[in-house]
Amino acid sequence: MTLDEAQSYIQEFYQKELKWCTCGDPDGVMRLMRDVLAAIRWNYNEGRDLPYEKWKEKVRPLLGEIGSPLCMTYFYVLDIAGLVDHGGGLVNGGWLSPEGMELLGALELAADTEWDRM
């Protein structure tokens, strides 16, 4: 995926799939999404053999305490958007869906751009 393709993909996903407007701070919103998706990828690939506290340390700066209303709401949004799949539990037992992996790849590729200028 090229940078132009990544930017187009992010913009379309943001506006058409999530149905979010670009008011406020869409750059910050997508940075947060990138960081949360990256944390989920880390947890599934590397963190699952580590103590649960390590996962909590990854999530806390992004979404507060695991299980808090804010954290759960964010994970529900990711689930409804098709970005995660989960087995035993959404917050700790989840992994990125193919769509989640694709969006994370685009977000990482476009990390130094401003999404609201696309």
C-alpha cells in the first residue's frame, strides 16, 4: 500500500465506515486508534504469555483502566466497526480482524501525515 492509498483508505474508513465527522481533532482520534490497535496486536502476538499487568500498562495511558466505561465503549466501537474479533473476552481475549490489520497498516504508514488534510 502506498502512502496515497493509505491516506485514502483511512479517510474512507473514518467517514464512511465509522461515519465520523472531521470536527475537533481527527488527527488525534486516528493516532489513538492506531495506538489502541497496535496494543491489541501486541497483546495477541507478544503479550498473551506475559502477566495481565503488562496488558493493563499498555491500555491504561490510552483508555484508562481496563473495564472502565470509557475503555469498554472504545472496545465496543472497535468491535462494531469490525476491527477486532474476540473469543473469551473483548478486552483481553481479542485480536485484530483482517480489517483491523489493514487499517493499522494504513495508520502506521501514514503516521506522520495529518489525516484531516486528506
